Amino acid sequence: MGHLAFIFQRKNTILIIQVGAVLLLISTALTWVTATGLPDTAAADEVALLGGDMSPAVRAMGLVGVAGGVAATIARKWVRGLIGAVLLGAGVISLTGAVLTLIDPAATAAPALSEFTGTTDPAATYAPGFAVWLAVLGSVMLVISSLGMLLFSPGWSDEKAAKKYSRGQSRAEDPDEIDLWDDLSDGDDPTDRR
């Protein structure tokens, strides 16, 4: 577990979450399936179907991943566990959508294709593009990093986050000598505060 704990430190885990989520978002803007041999009623013989049109849930899970990664940077222990569980669900949902596209591109492309052609007639061939593999990679990264967050985030230190985002006192408890001299110049006796 020592090596895994080193790999899944706070910075590394959040970086993997963000990269996986961004890969999901990028993949949904690219061609997932190219359908050729469309029915005669279609305007073209070939159409490139984008991932966002075929599986809007994958795009939404990419946004969940980005937001969860940002939230995990400032969250405390039990909240990080909750964020990790949400990110795990997002990764599983997006992985399911991408793998279903690889297994049966005709079935997953049917709704988006019917919007393009105006009919429910299938195309002759369906060819998955590399963007589906990009979505699979992003989903796997999201699943692995969220599992790492669930397992290893209780050991992450909250000191840095606590200092950065806490409501501290407006004045330092032990002011330095320059501040004391400045107070004396303003007519305030610094020995009265002690």
C-alpha cells in the first residue's frame, strides 16, 4: 500500500481526475461513430455522429468530474469521501456509455442518426472513431482516481487547505517589531495590548 499511497497523493489524484474529466469533455466534441450507407431520404451518404449527440450523459459526467476535482481541492475528509463516491458514479456511467458504443455502435447511434435522417432506417455500416477510445480512457482515469480518493483521502493532510480557506484572525497574535513601531508612531501604545 505504500506505493499506492504515494501515487494517490492529493495533487496526483486531483490531476488524474481533472485529466480524465477533460478527456471526456474533449471526446464528446469529436466523432464517435461514422455511419455510411444512409437511406435514400438522407441528405448525404455518410454522417459523422459526435459523442455529445450520441451520449449526452458522458458530457455531463465530464462536467461532474471537473467540478468534483475542483471541490476535492478544498474539501475536508468526509466531504472528500462523498465527492469520491459521486466521481466513481460519474466514471462508471461514462464508461458504460462509451463501452456500449464500442460493443453496439448501431444501437447507440440510432437516436442521433434518426435526428439527422428524419427516419428510423439504419445505415449500412457503422465505424467507431478514436474519440470513443478517448472517452474510455477518460472514464477509466476517473474511476481509478475516484477509487484512490475513496481509499487514500482520509490520510491526506487538511493543514494546507485549512489555513488557506479558514477564517483567521485579522491581526497576528505575535506581531513583528515593525508593526509595533508603526503602532507606536500612530500613537497606539503596543504594551497596553499585552
